[in-house]
Amino acid sequence: MQIGSGTSYVLPTPVSTSARPLSADVSPDLIRSDLAPASPAQQAPRDASTSARKEQGERSSSDKSEQELRQEALEISDLAQRDREVRTHEQAHAAVGGQHAGSPTYRFERGPDGQRYAVSGEVGIDASAIPGDPEATLQKMEIVRRAALAPAEPSAQDLSVAAMAQAQAAQARAELAQVRADEQGSQESAATDETDQSGADSTAQQAAAPPPNLDLYRRMGDLQEPVSLIDQVA
């Protein structure tokens, strides 16, 4: 704001006097001064009035600029707050998402002060399943879901990504349970086959064994003499 006085100074109107007789001692410059017309002095009040109006206009312009500055300051404050919120939001996604998340990208808006402020942003995140590996898919979807819900106030898009990751995780759990059931069934089948094979081998071994040779026992029986039996009566 410019500070100035509102009072204008007006030069006094010159008084006409009769011309003095010129002497030889008067210089030409002095003669020209005495003979100069009085019109510039008469124009002074008009110039002072114009200056006063200009000064008043400058004060009005100064008041308007001050109001505009207050509005601009408020706008800058809002943009700065929005910039902080956007950056904090997107950095939370990226930090939790880790290798599955990209770097934040922002959309900027230039403020009245010429500075660029982030007004929106996004973080790319890979929410695709890992083919043929439900266990790895389950671990990945848990990270994706936590990354989507990392900000203090998740957006509608964040909630949608979290729901999609949760659905992918449920499908991965079902596939993982089926894989484990198949593996357990294969192990039980292999154990049963091994038991059956062991029993068959034992039976085959018993069937293949030769019968005992009884000729030796027969010859030994023929060599023994009969023993007479004696009845003893007390």
C-alpha cells in the first residue's frame, strides 16, 4: 500500500505590475523572465487536481490488491495442504506394495505463487495371479491388499483393488488346498502300493521255497531197535 498526503499544494496567482523601464544594466535573461507569460502558473490548480485523483485511484487499486492477496494466500494454503495429503497417500501405497508397486505419479496444478502443487496421484500395482503357484499367489495378494488399504483414508479405487486382491487370495487358498489334498492322496496311494508289493514278495518267496527232505528221518527210524514194554504191577 502506498502512503501519501491527500492535500495538494496550489501555487499563488502572480500579480500583474506595470513594466519597469529597462536600463542598460539589466541582463537579457532577466528581461526574458520579466516578460514570461503567466499561463504555466495558472495551469497549476488543474495539474494538482489531476494528481489528487490519480493518488485516490492508486489507493483504491492498493486496497483491491490487498484483498486479492488475501484470497491468493488462502488458495495457496489449500493447495499446499492438498499437496501434502496426496503425497502421503501415494507414498503409503508404494512403501507397503514393495516390489509389486511402482513409483507414485502426480497431477500438478500451478498456484498463484507460481509453484506446482500435487492435486491427485496414483501408484501402479501388479495384482495378477502367479500361474501354477497358488502359494506364491496367496502371499502376493496379501501384500497387494495391505498396500491398497495402507493410507489412512483409502479411496473408492483403493477399496476396489483390496476387494479384488482378497478374491484372488481366496481362489489361491482353494487351489492350494486341492494341491495339498492331491499330494496327500498320492502319498497314501504310494504307501498302500508299497505294502501290497511287500506282501506279494513275501508270498512269492514262501511259494518258491523247496519242501523239506524227509529221507534222512526215514532212514534214522529204520535203524532204531524196538523197545519191549514191561508192565509193572505194584
